[in-house]
Amino acid sequence: MQDDTFHDAGIDRDPATGLSSDPATGLSSDPATGHPRPPRREFKARGSFVSRCKGCNLPVLNCLCPYAVGAESEARVWLLTHSMEHNKPTNTGRLIRDVLPDTEVFTWYRTVPDERLLALLEDRRYAPFVIFPDDQPDYAERVVGIDAVAEAKAAGHTPVYLLLDGTWRQARRIFRKSPYLDALPVLPLYTQRLTRYRLRKPASVEHLCTAEVAAELLRQGGDEDAAEALDDYFDAFNDSYAASRRHEKLEAPTAAMRRLLVRRDEG
Ligand SMILES: [Zn+2]
């Protein structure tokens, strides 16, 4: 069953590889040893929260589809997503594409660069910035501030926030092992914001998840409306998913959800 990982405390596990299930016995087996695991506990509401909505990929108990909104921005977001991160339902990168349909998503493999990304990096219409901390001296000359975004716009280019989407370690690896990024300016995100993401345990509350980073960059770069929509959509995702994990149905829309409904009506 695709949704097995939803029951697990190990929420970072890849649903495609994390657990396997023997169709004959229905017992899951430990992927490391192949030994059968004891049957999982039965839940009262079994089935009602396990199945996922085909639209939003969230448990149907608190489906996110009614709150999907689109927004417009001057800047674009491109995601370079680590291959291990791609299919995780808790990944927040996909929320960005839901709100900003021009968002590009590329899968990162160490040995094979994405041809389309390489072509876009050469495209003079865009001014891409790699979003990465400026905590190492060896690329200090490439570091720019958020002002560079306005300068790119003034020069007639579309600024692009290129986000390295993965765990902290994966992002570092992408940054270091992708020669085609070496010529790009590096834009670190400075913010006082603390993470509101509740679906994975952060190493630090100062580590924002991908959707939060995008929202902050959009806000600082002058796309306040898109930032607001993405922030509300992220909060709706976070609250819906967290409630489903507690096997609770949200009885009333949250404040962020109500704002999204208004936005949909107006759109
Ligand atoms: Zn849905």
C-alpha cells in the first residue's frame, strides 16, 4: 500500500522504498532484513484518512483542493530537487508550483545535469540566483544581496530564485557538485522568520522549509501578493496534514484557509 509511511513515526521515509508489503500475508517486512514486521495496529477510522486525494496528494480526511489558489509574481521560482526528495508527500516544493504555475521543477542527479535547466540557465531573459547561505569563504565573490533582484528587473530580466530542494546535506551536495551552478550569483536569505513547518522535525527552528524560503524571497523581492498566497497555502497544507496525522478532521477552516477561499472567489 502506498500510504504505509503515513502511519510511521519515521516521516522522512520515502513511500516508494520505505516499506514493503507481502500481498499474501498483508504483513509488511523490514526493508533492511526482509523479516516480517508485526501487523500494524488497526485504527478505528481505518481507510478514511489513509487514502490520498488524487488532486492534492494529502489524506482525503483534510483535502487541500478547496484552497488551491493561483497568484502572479514578477520573479520566478525554479526548484532543483534532490532525487530522494521528489516523491515525498511532505515535500513543500510542490506547493510553490500549485500557487505559481510558471514554477519549474528539475530533478537533481549528481552525474547527469538536466538539459532543460542548462538551456534555461543560458536564456538571457532570466536572471537566476542560487539561494544558498553565505557562510563559506570560497564563493564570497559571488554573493549578492536582495537588491540584486530589483537591479535584474530594472535591466529587463526576470529574476529567478533557484532553490536547492532537499535536506540540508542534500542541498549542500547539490551546491558543491553541480558545476553548471558555479557561475551564478549566490543569494542568501536573511530573515528573522522561524519555521512553522510541523511535518518534519527541523534541525533548528531557523531552518525554513522550501515553501517558506520561497515565500520569504518573494516578499523581500517585491512580490508581496504571491508571498501572501503561498504563505496561506503553506499554512493550510501544514494544518491539514498535521490534523490528518492526528486522525482529526478539521471542522472549520483556519484563518489562512478563509483568506484562500476569499482569494478564490475574487479570482
Ligand atoms: Zn485534494
